Amino acid sequence: MRVKLTVAYDGTDFVGWQRQARGRSVQGDLEKNLRRLTGQEVSVQGAGRTDAGVHGCGQVASFEADLQLPVEKLAYALNNLLPVDVRVLAAEEAGADFHARFTPSRKEYRYFMVPGEAGGPFVGRYGWFCPPIADIKLMQEAAGLLVGEHNFRSFCGKSAVVTTYVRTLYEAELRPAEADEVPDPLYRLAAEGKVLMLRLVGNGFIYKMVRLLTGGLVKVGQGKLAVAEFARLLAEPAEQPPAPAAPAQGLYLWRLCYEANGAPTVDRM
């Protein structure tokens, strides 16, 4: 049976989604506990390879196994074995042509900032307490330029291994987040209008792309990078990003959409 999982995780203590020689990975935790549950060697494929410290609300994964329990009971059984910072939100049988990584039509990432706020000791694990921003409207103007097909070479990590830097963004918006649009630890600050959200929906993302775009947009908002220069970096890709990448803790793989299977359910963390 091929199974589709919708997974949420707090990325703080993980080396990222992908299993590595050292350190905890989300993929590794899932595979280890599926092995305990099924008695089989299971390879779990994820739709997005989030980096160390990045969170997932609607990550999708798929695997094949000979299940000895009904698939509708799999999420409950796995959650009884998994550590508390990984939760399986849903499990369902998938078609033979379904593959979590290769069949999503759209991916949505969200990045949460709390400009100029000291914040509490726990909130900083789930958002970026970034420097004060002088002009959010300039950031919004620059974010609007991201919609469409672009070469994002100026906004990806040097170690990115891709055949092309071209990606298409269908939606790009930057605005104060509503309380029901953020993970639970940021709820109060969002209700007070203090959380700024960058929301990006596209057909694919490159290593550190969202974090470097966020860093560049904050620089625009601080008056240190002109909107025209931001636009030029999209039209004429450069080797050096215009600003450091925003910290990992503010980034969330929020949801994935599959044409045949619909969008996975997303719960707030």
C-alpha cells in the first residue's frame, strides 16, 4: 500500500527534514517508528526538505508498506510512538502514481517576523524578533514584484544544487498576520497586530530562498535597499544575496496542494 501522511513538526531540535549521518531528522524519526510499527524497512519521501530549525505545519510524506492495521488508525498508532515535537495529522491510502515530492502542484511557505519586539523567552523559537522596520509599504511593494516567473539566483544559498534557478511564484504577500494565521506561540502578538507575515506560494523553492528573500525585504523596509535595486536583482541575477538570510525559526512549510488529492489539512502548532 502507498500511504500519504500529513505531518507537523517543531523544527527546533532537528537537523532538518532529511535523514543525516548525525543528529535527529524528521524523516529519520518517522522511518524509525514506522519500522517499529510495521516490522519493515520503510523509506519515507517528503515533499519539502526543510532545513535545520525550520518548522512544518502541512508537510506531506509518502511511503510504501504492507500495513497490518487499517490506514485510518495509522496516525494514532504512530503518534503514540513519535516524540512530542512530531505529529502525524492525517494518514490515507494514496494512488500508485502519488509521490509526495514529485506530484505537488503548489507549495506554500510562511515567514513570521515581530519587528522591534523583545518578546518572551518561548516566542523566539517560532518567529524572528527582527530589527525595527521603518516602511512596511516599501516591503509590500518589493514583495509584489516576486509574483511570476523569475531567476532567483540572487536569493538562494551558495550550496544550492539545482539545474535551474527559475521558479514561479503564484502569490506573494507581506502584511500583518491575523491571529488565526500564525502558529499558537505567536497568537497573542498577532492578535495585537505585532506579527508581520511573508506568505509565498509557488511551484518550487530553492535552498534558503525564502529566508534570503525575507532578509532582502527587511533591508528594503529599513531603507537600506531600494525597491528598484530589489527589482534589478530579480531581472539581473547576482552571485551575492543583498542581505543575510533571515533566521530559520521564523520559517514554516505551511501547506502543499496536490491536484488529485486536494490540500492537506493544516492545524496551528
